[in-house]
Amino acid sequence: MTLHLFSVLFAATTLAGPQGPWSAKLAPILERSKIAPGSYGVEIRSLADGKLLYSANADRGFNPASTIKVLTAATSLSKFGPNHRFQTTVLRSGNDLCLKGGGDPWLVNETMWNLVEEVRRAGVHRIKGDLVADESLFPTSMDHSEEFEGDSDRAFTASASALSANFNSLTINVEPGNPGKTGQVSLDPPLSFFDLKNRTRTSSNGEATLGAKLHRSGEKIEVVVSGAIPAGRKRVTLYRSVADPPRYAAHLFVEHFRRAGDVLEGKIRVGSCPENAQEILKFDSVPLSMVVFGLLKFSNNFIADMLVRNLGEEHTVQSGLGEIRRWLTSVQVGGERGVLENGSGLSRETRISAASLVAALRGALNDFRFAPEFLAALPISGTDGTFRRRLKNSDASAQVRAKSGQISGVVSLAGVAQTHSGQVVFAFLFNDVSGR
């Protein structure tokens, strides 16, 4: 049976009318929204004892968009623990140095600098051969559905790879020049790996109409930035995905290595470290609690894909999703009937019920091993992350911690709220809707 057919069958369960003591207040709000009754699933329960406060279509499967990330986060924290570290290994094979990826989702510019400094403290100041970038633990893959291939150069669709840097994304800054002249374009990080083509122009007025495309060009990435930016406009920042993660990570390593005054005599190449290579060091990532903080606060799809790959013993998407399903079964009676395509929510096929999300949230928030780190990672209403602008000037500011989700036709929210009667856990899933 295909994934799509599972989705159709799961979505076709019987609609259930409003239930629970909060129905008198909440049902009219949903009625006024003009959203069709069959297009949403809602459940609210007490965090402390699980008492049902409100339910509408709560057992029916809907597309959750990015709220599915709460499952990825909770499963990762449950399996590995908040202080788990991913390891990048540095080895020597003859005159070559090998950088072997261990699936670190947070190997960013600052931590790469730390890694290079560890290598230098180990006595490596000259690489007489090549620098080998090894992603063999799990090679580059795009873990979302083909429907999003039109956005393949956007940072939110960045590929996963066991050896990755900067979330496999590039920051492009554009500032105006003199009217009629090109704009000022800079790349972060400014690596020789990128071949910049500045085709921007500075307009005298109007709106910014900037775009950027990245193309493979041999062993480099050509970055073409085009469009107009008006004179007097503040800097415009664009983010784009990088199609060759291991080579990108290796170039970032070399940039820091050379800035420290050290030398790579050979070239950068992607390959596997020989089995007899001598280990120089293992470099620990930041703790998983910090990785999950970035995953949930900023809804980082790349981190979600990397964590799913790390969860499974085979380091595949399906083996990682199997771990998520097993964790779901452990926190709710009857297991999970939903459909999971990936761990980020960038999917048209994923289906889960509001009841399942609420059970997952209660399971995570009542698990002493990682509940504090999980709660701290959820965006705070009116304060931070993807929730910083919502409920900002209301009584609910800072009273809700929740993960939002949105793709075309889907709006969702799942988390925990402080009320006069105690903390409640909720999930709102709206499908087939327009706008925000």
C-alpha cells in the first residue's frame, strides 16, 4: 500500500463533534472562523492528569507541517539524552588528512574554528597531501518530498549529510551602491569554494527585487545574485542551500586552517577514509539540548533531517522514523496510527492526529530525564523563536510555549499553555485553509 493511500485512509476516519468542558467557549470560536468542520483537529488536556478539556476531530489525521518536529525533538532527547554529543573524527592516512563526519547537525562556523584549533593543538600545521571529506556514515540526500524540488536552492530545503557545515546553507548579503551601479554583495562565509557573479543593480527607488541561484561549476559552486536594490535601502540578506555538503565543510575547515597560518599542499576531495587511517582526535559537538533548542526555536528543517538520520541504526530516514514510531507507542495507548514521511514537516503526505500530538507532548513534558530541556526549546509566545511576534501584546504573552507549523494550506500549533486552572497541553491542526 502506498504512502499516499495510507494518508487517504487515515484522513477518512469519522468526524467527531466537540467534546469536553471547554466546548461551550471554544466551539463557537471555530464556528466563526468559517473553517470547514472536516478541516481541523483540536485537542486540549490538562498536563498534570491528562483530563480532557476540549476535543474536536482529535483522532483524525491531518497534515501537521512543522509541528511534527516536536516528535523528532522528543525522540532524540529520549534516546540519546540531553548531553549527547555527535563526533567528527580527524584521521591521518599517509600525507592525507581525513575529516570524517559523524552526523553533527551543529558544525557551524564557530564550532569548525574550534575543531581546527583542536587539530592544530594535536600538532598538525601542514597537510602535505589532500584533505579528504568523508560523509560515508550517511551520504548527501534530500529528505523531503519531490513536490518541494522547486525550492531546492532555498535554505529550508538544504540536504542532509554526515559531514555538513552551517546547516548546509550560505548567507548572501546585498547592500546598495550608487544609483545605476551594481550593488555590494558579500558571502558569509567568504570561501574560495564559491564563485560569486554579481548581477545586481542599484535603483533610485522602488522595492528590492533580489534573487540568488547556486549552480555546480566543476568542484566549485557558482553563486549568481541578480535583481535591483534601491539606493538608501538597508542590507538585504538571502539564504541559499549548498548542494555539496562535504566539500563545503572541508573548504570551511581549510579556511580556518589557513587563517591560522597553516598550509594545505594538496587539494580537497570527497571520499572515504582508509580503514587503516590513524585517528588524531574526535571532536565533540555542542550538547543535544542545544541542537534541539535550534531545531524548535527556529524550525530548522536541516537539523530535523539530520536527527532522523542519527536516530536510526542504519542512518536512513526510514530507520529513524521507526525510532520515532516506537517512542510514540511508548507514550500513548494503542500506538501511533499516523503517516510519517520525514521529521521536519516539509511534506504533503505526513498525517497525525491532534490526540497523538497531545499524547506526545504530555509524554515529553512528564519525562524527568529531558522535560526541562524540551520545554526550554519550545518557542515562547511574544518573546522568541518563530513565536516571537504572536500574542506579543496580549495577556498570553510569555504564557504559551509552542511549535507552530505552516505550509501552503496548513496552519498548526502544538504546545503547552499556562492558564488560571493550571498548565494545559494542546494541538490545533488546520488543513485546507488559506492565509495564516
